Amino acid sequence: MGFQGQKIDLPLIRSGKVRDVYSFRKDYLIVASDRISAFDYVIPTLIPNKGKILHKLSMFWFDFVKDIVPNHIISGNFDDFPVELKKYDCLRDRSMLVKKAERINIECVVRGYLAGSGWKEYQKSETVCAVRLPRGLRESSKIPEPIFTPSSKEENGKHDENISFEEMVKRVGKNTAENLSNFSIELYKKVSDYVFDRGIILADTKLEFGFCGDKIILIDEVFTPDSSRFWEVSKYEDGKPQNSLDKQYVRDYLEQIGWDKLPPVPELPNEIVEEILKKYDNIYEKLTDERIL
């Protein structure tokens, strides 16, 4: 376990890079661990209390955007959980009971700024996931309008890959693809406007959706430092990498030490752990006016 080591005596449905999903009655229990991943690998070093920040921020956003698209949340408050779960105190502040949904195997990425794999592709072809962009953009440039750039959702250690919208249509159908794109852009715009007013740029984000019956719902986590790039407005400079308040800091460290992105995955030194936790706590406080640590 990536949190306190307490064994949860429920059927484990899936252990992801960060979250563990258990079956509970007819629903799911999702637990946010203190694991962190980079380049599709789980880092062996834990980030203490990171799961609590991810959980609480996700709960904040699920409530904030529920007018746009329904979500899978039943309850994220441990005190409201059924009595059978109360013996697992490790679940407090890092777990949620959710409706069982059939996950749509597409990562719905929205980009408002040019960074990461999008910037690498743009340098070669002036496109991102086959979306043609204007000439003359630089690293971290704002894109005239946010763009929807899906990627595959792979399992068993395979790397997620950027795909075109046309490829997404082949995989999930035209109606579902259009709905996912529309929902994703609308969600990004609402959250982007909110965080900008608090001095934060939402450069890009990835979202996941599922089917609950025949209805598309928002699932997993939303707008956290694990799934989004957050930059400070006051420090933003077009044309260069930004000082991110997210896990880009870990990626940058792994690049700097020359890791070849193959096993074995290196441990993180204490100073990197402390700094990433500080960044996560900072973004949580800026966006919610609350502190966790």
C-alpha cells in the first residue's frame, strides 16, 4: 500500500499507478495512494500525504464542474461511509465511494498552452495530434483556442500514445468522441478561468470518462497536479519551460539525472520529495483557500 500499510479486506479490482480500486457492494471504493508516476512508470519513492491532496482537490473540482457533466461520486467523506469501512482509518481523506462505470479507454487531453509532447510534435510539424496550429508559436506559448488532443489509454506497462480525433472516432464511435471532446473543452475553460483569477495558469489537463448505463460521466481524478500542468501567472514567460506546480518537477529531475526511462526506476532523494510535496500543497492552498499539511 502507498498509505499507512493497512490491508483493506475487499476485492482489489485494479491497482493503478496511483489509485487502487476495490469492489464494495455494487459500487467501487477508490483510494488515492502516495505513489507518484512519471513516463508511465511508478516511482519507488512515496510522497507522504500526496494522496490526501489529490483526493481533496479532486473532490473540490468534481463539485465545481458538476453542472457541466455528471460524475461518479457517491461520497468522498469518510465519516459518511458505511460502517463496514469505518475500521479502515487509512481511508480517511484519501478515498471515495463511486458508482461503477465502464471506463472509456481514451485519455481526454485539453491543451491551452504548448508544452510537453505537444511542443515536441509542434516543432516537427506545426501540429499537435494532427491539429494544425499557427506558425511562430514557442515553447509554453498560449494556443489561440484550447484544443482537444486525445491519447490512448494503455494497460500492462504500455505507453499511452497521442492519437488523432479520427483515430478516436474509430475506437469509440463518432457520437461518443464528439461528446467527450465537447465536455473536455467546456470543463477546461471553466476551470482555467477560475484558476487564472487566482494567479494560476492551467496549461493542459487530462480527463477520464466512463459510461454509467448509457450516460457519459466524469471519473477518476480531475484537475490535480498529477493530471494537469499548473503555472504561476506572475512567473510565466513565453518561449521557455515554466516552473510548474505539478509533477513536471519530478519528470525534469529524472531527465536531468539521465534516466533512460527503462527499469529499474530510480528513487527520489529527500529534497525532491520535499519540494514536490511543497508544490502540491501550494497549489491546493491557492485553489481552495485551505491547507492540508
